[in-house]
Amino acid sequence: MSAGPENRGHGGLMDSVYRRQRHFYDLSRKYYLLGRDGLIADLAPPPGGAVLEIGCGTGRNLVAAGKAWPEARLYGVDISEAMLETARKAVARAGMADRVVLAQGDACAFDAAALFGRAEFERVFISYALSMIPDWRSALKQAARCVADAGKLEIVDFGQQDGLPAFWKRALFGWLARFHVAPRADLKRTLEGLALDLGGFSHSKPLYRGYAVRGGLIRI
């Protein structure tokens, strides 16, 4: 008898949630995962710089980053093997198999050097994944550790809906919970603490009346 997803950890849970959804994930999510393309447009890695996406899912964002920044070296890590299967196909269709390296790993504790042959990256980004990671603060610390000196960590995710009607927030948060998604109210404060520990500085701002949030840090 095979173990159920609850007995296979977060990776097993994500595989069970997205084993079917991955086939239409990008088509449906483009309507409400807002701010992703703006983040990618702002990455601006140095020529030949390395870009890592944590929680790369279907590979959609890495393909977009590859088109936006053709000189960048691209890396992606995800806990779900089902999602990575889709990502590999997307990368191959885009003709980027020689530019994108994908690996399975836990966002909270992956070994970048072992997976990718490098421990630091000029740009690290997380798009709508922190809200899906139970120990999201550990994932954020791990992401910050992967940022090279003078590099940047950029994040976009669901916000707290502060500028929208209360019924909207209740409905959205209830619907997201069905998919094990929980927007992180303490993201700004956590980024500030990380930046202080690393000797850098953080930023955070709401988007679309608080529907989404953009945040990150720059390592000095």
C-alpha cells in the first residue's frame, strides 16, 4: 500500500494537489496571480548573472525570465516532482533546455551547491509560493542565504486585501485555504528582520489595493 499525501510530507501534498491542476495551472492562474510579470521585468540581473526561482512550479516564470533576460543563467527548485515534470516540458518547448537547470528540493532546506553547483545567485525570486509553504519563514531565510553580495531577493504573493471590501477578503481567503494557501501577514516585518541580520535593506509595498504584495531585500 502506498503512503497517502499526508504521510509523504509537503511534497506529497503538493503532488496530490497539482498532479491534475498542473495541466491547466498557467491558463487559470494568469487571471489572479497578479504582479508576476512586473517582478520579472524588474529583475535586471547583471550580464551572465544567475537567477534562481524558489517554488518554480510549472516553469512559466523561468521561461518568461529567460525571454526577458537572454543573458541570464536560470535555475529553479520545487518540492513537487509533478510540477517539475511540467516545468521540464515547458522549458524544452521554449528552447531553453540548455539555459535552465531544474531540481527537486524543499524550499526550507535545499542545498543549492549540491543541486546546482553554486551556492549564491545574483537574483533570487519567489512568486506566489511563500503562501503555500507551511514554514514560510524558514523558506525566506533559506532564500536570503542564496543571495550573492549586492544581489537581490524579490517576492510577489497574495496581500492582506486591506484596500478591498471585507467580504472580498473573507471569500478569497476561504477559497485559497481550500488549496492550502495562506497569505502571510508578517511578510514585511520578517523581511525587515532578515535585512537587518544580513546587513542589507528591505522593501515592501501593496499592489492592486492590497490584493498582492511586492517585497524583497538587497544584500550589501
